[in-house]
Amino acid sequence: DGNEGQKENAACALGNMIEVASGTHEGVVEAGGVAVLSSLAQEASASDDCKLAAAIALVYLASTCPDLTADDTCLSLLLSRLDQPEENGWRRDSINALLALATSSSACAEQWHRVGGVAALQALARATAEEGVERQAERCDEALVSLGVRRVRRRTAA
């Protein structure tokens, strides 16, 4: 038990470790980090930033551990950030974690359809293409193909 700041810092630190150092994944799993992160992501009294940091860490972890799946709560939480304005890097971090998971062997197309992830990625691909952010649009298309969905058709300027 810690205060909100401590919980958020712990979730962010674990998330950074998982994202940056691939060798830490097994240690986080073995040390019970999945249960800790999962409870932080779902704790009613946790701040939104704490929940988001924990969800991002879990999704990154799931993207690198084939026997670990991201739960619907984490996916839904990150997907909800896609149509939000950027705030302290949370939207960008959510997008990067989602794209890492969608292109990993851990991705489950049925789950992505169930939580609205496929539609959200299609909308993100269209929006980023229209904004001229080609690399991100390409990454969205790659993720959709990994999930068994056809590439997003984009309108071209006449």
C-alpha cells in the first residue's frame, strides 16, 4: 500500500523497465509483477494516470510474452485514449503499446474485435494518414494486417 504518487511512480518504473530492457520481462512475471500491475490498472481508487501506466506496462509485457495475454480492461483503457487529445505523452504511449501488442504473436484478433480495438485502429490509421503522419499510419496498417484485417483504404487527393 502506498499513496497515489508512489503507485503511479511504481507503475511507470515497471512500464519503463519492460519497454526498454527485454531481459526484465521474465523477472517481472516471476516476481508477481503481473498481479501488481493488473490490480493497479483496475483499482477503483487509483488515479487515471496510475491506471494508464499500469495498463501500458501490462500491454507491453503481453506483447513480449507469448503465454501472457492482455486483459480486456487494459486494452479498453488504452483504446479509450486514442480519441483523446495528447496529455503528457499518454496518448502516444498508449498508441505505441497497442501497436506493439497488435503486431506481436500474443495478439488475439477475437479479443481486439470484442473490445472495439480493430475499429479503433482503423479510425486511427485513417486519421493519421489524413494528418500526414505516414509512419504511424503504416504501423496501424501493419497491426491490422497482423490481426487479419485488410489494409485501410485511404482517400487520395484528386
